[in-house]
Amino acid sequence: MRGATHARWAAGAAAVALAATGCGGSGGGGDSGGASGIVSASWGDPQNPLEPANTNEVQGGKVLDMVFRGLKRYDAETGAAENMLAEKIETSDSQNFTVTVKRGWTFSNGEAVTAKSFVDAWNYGASLRNNQKNAYFFGYIEGYDEVHPEDGGKQSADTLSGLKVTGDRTFTVRLTQKFSSFPDTLGYTAFSPLPRAFFDDHAAWVKKPVGNGPYAVESYAKGSQMSLRKWDGYPGDDKAQNGGVDLKVYTDNNTAYTDLLAGNLDLVDDVPASQLKNVRTDLGDRYINRPAGIIQTLSFPFYDKVWGKDGMEKVRTGLSMAINREQITETIFQKTRTPATDWTSPVLGEDGGYRAGLCGAACQYDAGEAKKLIKEGGGLPGGQIKITYNSDTGSHREWVDAVCNSINNALDNDKACVGNPVGTFADFRNQITDKKMSGPFRAGWQMDYPLIQNFQQPLYYTNASSNDGKWSNKDYDQLVDQANAEPHAGKSVQRFQQAEKIVRDNMAAIPLWYQNGSAGYSERLSDVALNSFSVPVYNEIKVN
């Protein structure tokens, strides 16, 4: 889901304005503690309106995770998919599924959550007319080609033929092929239900989203703050243990960290690299560092004729070998990152698809081999590469500069690589979406669900939702299709690993490092934890 993740926001003027109005440790207005206290946390404006099928980055995802509950929910500690609104999901052939929705669930406006709430939402998300970024996630449902033609053709249907409401609480799903892991994907926010209010007055809903999760949106001032408050009528067993969360916009995570230390902020969920040397002294036990399903990579614009031509895989591989991952993760990130040796994450485990060392020599620093491969591939385009990144967080500037220094040293050319900063995360993402990249650009991936499929298909399958570089390989696509059709999880994982080898051999993206989730919090809070996706488990936080 969440490409180019973990951009942090805030900006001198915005941060000063927030501090001047008394944002922070008091929770904004002297709230009492316990279940009624308000948590203040750092945040960044989302790229797109907070429609479940239109959010594929972390900042918007944080809000949707609080405001919505779907058929499945992922365990905060293990990431395992567990039934939430699904009473049961039945299938006899891994292609036809019958879903039964639990009784007693409503949206925060009082409307009942029914089977139709899901079917209408999925049809909306899949429709080409609605231009939802996560439409691809509905691609395995029968009829997707008609509601979302990929060949530039005209949309010929308004609803997916593979979705049928069969009762107030039941609906059926027919896929175009067998997909044994399909039920486990249904905890992703794109599959959330939507109330009638979303369709009846869409503009009003977008301004103030209405969901069925433990929090309701109270207000949102773009560039400043989103306020969420505990929904007392929430029927789930994961009720909010605080009165709400104020998400405060920062364009510099160093400023957020400073506000945390000053008592003006309760929670920072991305400790800046420049503070990692001091964080344990500053926060003690109030610093969290745990493995997360996140990988940092460098992507390439394969739609550019230079990067898309044959032979450039040698240049990309050479660049990978020119990056000293060990040195960068130790000096810049104080070992809160681990050099990547495949294109997934260790949190999957070997049974789940992680394969240590799959990248082989291509991910090991070797200056001599790097120079040789780049020369054989025709050299750097124009004699220089520019790594594009968003500069509204200090950590990205630091590691991009370090990567360029490593490449320059390896190639004995101090102008071979330079950083190319873009002012804000939103602008950066818009340039990527508009296919304006002319060279490598930073790409992060935070898993949507703990399956190797999620680290592979959305990023590398032809025209997939987060395939920002537009890489395409028919053999890879065929193996992914076969993997999804496997009835047994073990064989499916093996197929995906075969597909991943094609990513490796073509160096479709350069894997850099696996990222830990990091957070720091104030003395006002207790029961603070990060889930396996590196997102705070907001509903469990207590205000002392």
C-alpha cells in the first residue's frame, strides 16, 4: 500500500504556529487522563483524500486504520490475519468465496454495516471512473476488465460481475482464478466498507470521513492538524483506551522530536536519524525500536527510454554494488536498519517468503565490480545520476547523501551521483504519479499484510498499483499468477520466490535496507507500542 513511506512533516512556520497555540503535552485543553485523555502525535498530510481505495501511503493509512474496520484485521504483534467483521469466509475451490458479515456493527453515524456496505465500496474502488489508486487490489474479482479496462478502452460496466449481495449479511465473491490467500488480503483498508453517506454526499464525506472504527474524525485543517475522538458507540473489542488523538502536521521530524522533549508533543513515531545517538539517553524506556515489515529501495523510471533499454540491468546492478549498506546503516542509522539481501522483509520469516541472501553479490559492496558492470552497461546516463527524494525529513537527505558518497567513492568520481531533493512528500509523490522521474528515486514499502505477495505483486507486476517505475516482465507476471493460483501456501511462496529471482536478475529496484519501527513518547503515556507495520497502536495508548 504504502509506497515511499514514512515521510514526516512540519515546518518551521507550521510548527511554531502549533506551539504558539498550545499544542502538545496537555493534550490540547487540559484533558483528564485515562480513557478521556487526548494523545498528541506527529503526522504528515496525506497525499490524497481519505477514501479507503484511494490511500496507498502511510500518513493517510494511519487515519484509515483508526477510522475503519474491515472483514479482517492484522494482529498488532504478529501481523496474522484474523476475522474482524467477517463472521466467516468460506470457499471450496479458492476461487468462489461466501462472506458472512457479523451482526451488530454500525458506522459512527448509526447506519448498519451490511454486505451491501462492502459490495458498494468495492465496486466504487474498482471503477475506472472513480480513479482510485488502489483499484488494482480488486483486479482478481471477475468483471474487473469491464469496470476498469487497462488497455485504454471505455468502461463497459459499473459493477463487478463477481460480486453479489445474497442477503443482508452475506455476499459472494468470484475471482478470475484461484487465489488461496485472498481472504488474508481483506484486512487492507482498500477493502473497508462504506456508508451510504459516502455516496449520497461525497464532497461532505471527504471533508469529514465517516467510518466504523474506534475513532471518528472531529476536524481536519490541512497543513495543521487532524483531530480524532473516541467513538463511544464502537461495538468492537478493541475500543480506544484514550479520549482521542490529535495528529499534528510536521514537515521536519527533528522539530517533532524537539517538541516531544519539550513536552509539547506526546508521540513521535519516526525518530530522526540525527537523534538516534541520543535517543536512549533522552527517553530511556520511552524509546521503541522493533523490526517492522518495511524495506527501503531505489526505484527507476522504466518508462524513460534511457532506463528502459536493454543492458541497463548491468548499470543498475553496478550501482547496487557501489552502495556500502553496512557502513550506512551503522553510521547513519545506528543499526536501526539492516542491510537488505532480498526484496521482502525478515518479519515474514522463511516460511512466509523471506529469503536471506537472495540478492547475492549484487547487494554486497564491491567497488571494482561496480565500475566494471556500469562500464559494460554503457555508463551512467549523461555521466551522472540524481537520486530524487522528499526533503521534508532530515533522515532522507542524510542517507541519500551517504549513498551518493558511497557511489562516488566506488567509481572514483565525485560527480557521479548527487541528491535531488523535492520540497514536500506530497509534491514528491505527485511527480512520481505523473511519471516525471528521470533517474533513480527513493521508494519505501510498508507491508499492507504479511504475505510475500504484498512485497512483490503491487510493486513489480505489470501496471500494479504501486509499480511506480512501470517495470514490466511477462515471465514475472506469469509466475505471480501461478503463485496466486496455488492451493497450498507453501507452494505459493515458492512460486513468488521464483518470481523474485527475476526481479533480482533485472535489478528492477535496488534493495537498500530493512527498517525497524522507531518511536518515542512522553511521560504522559503508557501502553505505547508499534505494530508489525511500524504504526502506533493508537487505540491501546493510555494517557496518565
